[in-house]
Amino acid sequence: MDKSTIVEILEKAKTEGRKILTEPEAKQVLQACEIPVNKTQLATNLDEAIRLAREINYPVVLKIVSPDITHKSDCGGVRVGIGSETELRRAYQEILDNIRAYNPKAQILGVAVQEHLSPAAEVIVGGLQDKSFGPTVMFGFGGIWVEVLKDISFRLAPLNSGEALEMIREIKGYPLLSGYRGRPQTDIEAIADTIVKVGNLVAEFPQIKELDINPLFVFEKGKGVKAVDARIGLGESNE
Ligand code: ADP
Ligand code: MG
């Protein structure tokens, strides 16, 4: 874990009076923990977005970067599967129009240009400082699996990879990861590794109040995982 890089990113947000890191900042923290993330670069104008998309290679994803917007797709701030420069020009403008319509006062730091990926599964890995239990990690499937079915598991942090594997195996949706009825077997070891690293991070940094990798893209066995969205909320270490 590259602690000095993490401290630097957390201090910058604190100095600017922000309690939430932007997605690109949160991904830098993950990278400093050696958690893989998808290629993500910040563009502050259309020409820069075009240049970055060429570098990253199409298809790409565009996402609004604003400290005032936490659920980006709820307000039209995310476009996936952009296949060409023509599409990118249109998507860039649409995102800015959507955000201005949603909240004219939102501070816009730019638009993140990211590599578009196709996963075998989308899961959530979270970390938080629980009021009673202290540093804790969470694992589950995304979307309705968390919201409706509450199919999630928790452990105290820090934890080892055996405990992380148990956490993964105990959710009801586990067969969807393990190759049930001809589905691809996914990289469960890489998910466990990510849970262990998130556990170490929240145990080491009490000022990280909550962390969500939602989604963590999971690929076929041996092909790893990549965080495509990340959210980190900050508080005082004694809060
Ligand atoms: P938010 O959670 O703030 O609405 P996300 O960054 O999670 O925004 O994007 C919303 C959804 O778009 C994700 O749950 C995922 O299904 C899809 N998505 C996000 N990034 C990518 C990507 N790089 N490649 C493919 N799909 C993506
Ligand atoms: Mg998300």
C-alpha cells in the first residue's frame, strides 16, 4: 500500500473542504492499494476528451466529474459504449446539458473518459467504519440484489483471503460466480484479493468513513477484476 499517495489525495480533498472524493481520485486511492481499475482520465474540454478517447481506444465511457453529483447515472451523467468520435461529441454535450438541467449550481470539474469493458459479473465491494464494530467490509451483487434481496455479507477488517473467500461463498447469488449451469467461472480469487485490500485500507485509514466499489467488474477465472466506479466518503478519524 502506497500510504503517502493516499494521504496526499485525502489531504487535498480536506483542504478543499470536500467530504467526498471524485471518482478519478477514489480510483487513484484504489490503485495505491494495488486494486485494479479501468483506464480513467479527466478531460476538462471536448478536444481533450477526443484526444484521451483516441489514447484509450474506442469504445469508451464518459462520466460527469462533480463533487455535487454522487449518483451519476441518476441524472444523465454516464454514457457507456461510445464507439466513435461523432458519438463522443454528442455524448459529451448531452452529459453537460443533463447536469446543468438537473442542478445548475453543480460545480463541474470535467468529464472522465474511461475504457469500456464487458464483465462476466458485476459485484459490490464496500468498506466502512461501523459505529459499534469499527472497520468493516461488505460484499454483494449490485442493483436489486443489494437493494431488494439484501444478499450481502459482512466481516470485520482487516481480514485474510480465507475469510474473504467465505464472505463470497455465503451470499445466495454465489452460484452466479462459480460457473453454475454452463455460466463462465469467474475470478473469485481476484474478488477475495480486492476485499482483503479494501479491509486493509479502512483499517489503516479511519478518516475513510465509507468506500464503495460499485461495480467491481469480474472477469473469467484467471482474468481478474477491475473497479469501474468508486466512491470514498471522508470524516474525522474520531467521528
Ligand atoms: P453511478 O453509480 O454513479 O450511477 P457508474 O460509474 O457506476 O455510475 O456507472 C453506472 C453503470 O454503468 C455501472 O453500474 C455499469 O453497469 C455501467 N458502467 C460504468 N462504467 C463502465 C465501463 N467502464 N464499461 C462498461 N460499463 C460501465
Ligand atoms: Mg456506480
